[in-house]
Amino acid sequence: MAKEVKIIGLESIPEIKTGDDIAKLIVEATEREGVGIRSGDIVVVASKIIAKAEGRVIYLDRVVPSKRAIELSNIVGKDPRLVEIILRESRRVIKATKGHLIVETKHGIVCANAGVDKSNVAGREDIVLTLPIDPDRSAREIRYRLYELTGCDVAVVVSDTQGRPLREGQIDVAIGVSGINIFRDYRGTKDLKGYTLKIKRIAIVDEIASAAELVMGNGSEGVPVAIIRGLLFSSKEESAKLLNMPKERWLFK
Amino acid sequence: MAKEVKIIGLESIPEIKTGDDIAKLIVEATEREGVGIRSGDIVVVASKIIAKAEGRVIYLDRVVPSKRAIELSNIVGKDPRLVEIILRESRRVIKATKGHLIVETKHGIVCANAGVDKSNVAGREDIVLTLPIDPDRSAREIRYRLYELTGCDVAVVVSDTQGRPLREGQIDVAIGVSGINIFRDYRGTKDLKGYTLKIKRIAIVDEIASAAELVMGNGSEGVPVAIIRGLLFSSKEESAKLLNMPKERWLFK
């Protein structure tokens, strides 16, 4: 009678190298761990391992910072070469103050440092990882490849850990999706009392990313993939870019 | 070998009335649905049913709007009596434009309409529900009462559905907690590569609220309670107010 959804964290995904076939490694891990893949599963993949498979690793000693990067680095107090990489990943700078560089990435995501990250790359300050080039495309490719390998129709969500403008701490959100509706939209439907809902539209793929993070834990590298099993959803091909609020609607415009 | 966490939605919680013993109704539902309560469970309760048990229902025809509420209602285009209730629940107005009234509630939460809601109350436009008076206290009381009734030591999270300043759609977050650490704090720890993490601090109670929402669905009244089972956490007594970022740190100050 109770509704039950499982969050299953895969613990035996090996370290990812450039060119790796992530879908194949997922299938192997699910077999090894006795979990398997089923149609209707939602496979959540940490953006970090996709970026690694894409070879999005950058050695800062090969980066020559632009004049603008040097100026900005003085304001934010970060390595000018790191700022250069962040600028290359960005459409524009939203906020630059001591310790903080908030940008809008080329994907349209507003986040700190364009998601450029030092953790779980090489243990060195001078090697960083950027976000995947096109997380929707990555999600789609993993989904198709999983179908090819298993015959199962799953959804794929690419997750990333992000801060929030008004709340402390970070949570995981969806930056790429395939085979799942982004929102559970209640607008225009009636609640249990017959009241017509006007604004309720749940960003379920973000909630799915957050649920997956609960089992991913430290650095999202030990457990970089989680499967959400038992959740009903509509299978639709949409872009995670629909989650990026257009600037004119921002709360603090 | 795979880590597994369950999200269990309780489907037989009856409609809540003022004065109801929510913990008792939860225990009865878990017995009826063959789920039970176990030590280490995290019980997520939709704020709405707590507000109902507290009698936080307001009939707008008994509300006399202040001058300020009338002025604001002209700007935002909402019922002046509703605006009056929102102001009574708030410390200050953050943004007021056509269709939008963003405030900081007395709990310190920045959200639309101070969380005052018409859905799942009475199916009428003129009866609304406010947020619980003190969601941390409510969480604590439910937790103690669950211990009294079952002998199990659980954590309790009070969840609420909220919009985000930069992302489309709403997700559930934690507005009250008891018996669980708010953050999984990695700052100062080393990642798998030996790199010392500087900023990673996951707001796990928000992620828990979002995970629970996945089974709660429409109006969070059909399934107003979910149990997260199998997730390890530190049992600590903290306030959900720690999630409210102080104004001087807001992204768009």
C-alpha cells in the first residue's frame, strides 16, 4: 500500500579516464552489484565523471590569462589562470567580489566558478575540471547506449553540486536530462478539495538529482552513479536548460 | 554491495484536523501499511499537515487589511486581506511586483507569500493556511512523541514546497528539523585524490525533503508523510534556521 522508491548507489564504478564508455561501466557495475538495469529506472550520473570521460581536464600551467582574467582575479582573489578558464566557460559575469565569482555558464546555468572544480581530479591545485560540454547530449548518449547494451528504456539525469543564492549549503541539481519530463506540472489541475492550483510546478529532475546525492556522498566520485527505481514519470525529451530561469524573472533582478 | 536507501510514502494518513496527534496518525499508518517505524528512519512531514493540526487556518472574511496591506495589494494584484496575512507572517518585504510578493518570514525564510497557501485547505479562495508557528519545535515534538509511542529514535524533517530565485519550478526544502545534522560538511577533509576540500557542505536535510517530495506528489496532502530508510546520518539537534543565509551573504545583495 505504501509507495516505495529506491535510491541505489553504485559503489564499483572504476575511476573514469578520457574516452571511457560510461554506459558500459554502469552496466558492468549494476551486474557486479546485483542491481541490474530495468526499464523505468532513472540513472543519475555525476557531471564530474562525464567531464572526465570527455577529457575536460585542464592543466593551469598551460593557460595564459587574459587582461580581463587578471583584473578579475585581483577582485576575487583567485588564480588568474583559473579565472581565465572560468571566463572561457561563461557567457557573462554575474557577481565578482572577494572570494566569489558567480557567472552564467555557456549552458545558461548561473553558478559559482562556472562549475570549474579541483576536487577529485588529481589532488593538485593546478589541475581542474570543467563541466561537460553539453550535458543534455551526454545524458542522451548514455541513455541510447544503455538501451543498446541492455534493451531497457531508462531516463538519464546528469547531476551537479551547486550553491543556492539564499540558502546555506549546496545541493545537487540536474544540468542534463534525457527521457524524462523536467517538471511535474500541476497548474490548472484541482487539489483534493477541488481548488484549482495556479503555480505548482515541481522541478522533479532537480529533486531526483538531490535524492541521488544522498547516496553519492564525498566528492561524488566514490559513488558517481545512482539509480532511482520505482518512481513513475513521463518519458519526454526536454532540455535541462528549461530549468534556467530567464534573467527578467530572477527574484533579485 | 550497492548502497540502498528507500523513500516510503505513507498513503493512509487521514485528513488532519486541529489538535490531531500527527505522530500517532503516522504510527497507525505505518502499521496499517506494513512499513513500521525503525530507529534510524528519517520521517519527513509536509508542513501543511502540521499547520492544520495547529489550527493555522484563516478565514479571509474575518481579516481587516491594514493601510500598508491595501497599498501593497495594489502593486502585487492580490486580495488585500491575503496580503495582510502575509505581512503578519513576515519580518519584511523583499520584493513586491505584479504577481509576486517575496518576503522574509518570521522564521527567517525568504519565500513567496510567506508560505501562505490556498491549496488543500477547503477548496475555497477565501480560506488559507499559514506555515507552522515554529517548525523546529513541531519536528522535535513529533520526534519525541514517536519515541514515546514506538521506542524508536528517528529524525524528523518538516518540508515545504518553495520556488528558487534562479531556477524554474519548485522543490521541497526543510523548514524544521530534529535529530539530524543539517549539513554533511566536507570542508577541510580530503577527497579521494588527497585534495583538501574547501567549500563542500551539503544541505542534506534539503535533499531529504526533495527526495520525500518525489513520493508525496500532488498538494502533499494525498501522501503528506514519507520515511527515508537506510540513510546514515549524524544525530544532532540543530535548527533549520541555519539554512537561511544571512542577508549580507546573499548572491544578489
